[in-house]
Amino acid sequence: MKGSEGMQVYKNSQELIDQIRESYHKFIDEYEGISDDVADERIDQVDKTPREMLSYQVGWINMILSWEKAEAGGAKITTPTPGYKWDQMRELYHDFNIKYGSDGIKNEKAELGSVVAELIAWIEDMSHDELFKPGERKWATTKAMWPVAKWIRINAVSPFNNYSRQVRKWKNFNLRDKKPVNS
């Protein structure tokens, strides 16, 4: 169901969880056939490499989970994260690539699966109001007054959907002319 701003609105947490799972699987399934030796190849038709897209997803989901853990522990939360302001996203994404993208595609895919499972477990433990009512979390309380579910949609579901198309496009342009090497 769409809300007044065209943004997906969920009736309950299960709808959000189902959407996360579906979009995550579409995204991660696109990595079939992408190996470490090509994952950093840049093409003009796609603005990020497959490794950068994975790092972005691992980084954002980890960041949201860290905000929640910090608030639950009574700590002061700096958004987006200490050392960065909202107008420094390019630098933050570069740091995501360094932090999460240096241990190989296989490990990064496993890390993403782990943080997605943690995200889903967290959603399952939240009340309807905590998830869908604005102002229920300090870290989510901004001028826009987004509920936590919108933060999750914008930083997990939407990028999974967009990046699955981008990875497919990258593969189409980058891997179509490469022949497998016989060993």
C-alpha cells in the first residue's frame, strides 16, 4: 500500500519483514557469478561497483542497528555516525568500502546476511507503535519525523531493489563478453 507521499506504507511488521526478505534475496541473488577478481571493476553505465553496493548495504544496516543499540544503552547518538555529517555521505561510503569491502565478496555477502537477520529480529521485537509511529526513537526524530519503518525502507528495502537492478546491469555490460577460463 502506498502512502500520501508515494512511499510504501506497511500494515504491520510482517509486511515490512517480507519486503526486506524479498528485496534482499533479489539483490544477493544477482551476485551469482561475480567473483573478487571483477567485483571492483567500474563501468560508465553504473555508478557503483558490485563490491561498493554490498558495502553500502552492510554499512547502512549496521549504522541503523548501532543507533538503536546506542539509544537502548542510554548513549548519545550522533547521526549519521561520529566523524561524519549528512553532507559527507561520499566520504562515509568510501569508509564503508574500506571497512566492509576488503575481506572478499563471499565474506561480505555473509556479513550482509547476518545484519539482515539481525535487522529482522529487531523488527520482530518491536511494537507496532515503535515501528510505525513517528517520535518513538530519538535517533529517528528529525524535522521530517519519520517512523523507524521509513528509515528501514529507505536504507534497506529501497537500495536492495535499486541495487539489484544496478548489479544486473553491471553484469550485463561487464560480464557478457568474458569467457570462463578453463582450469
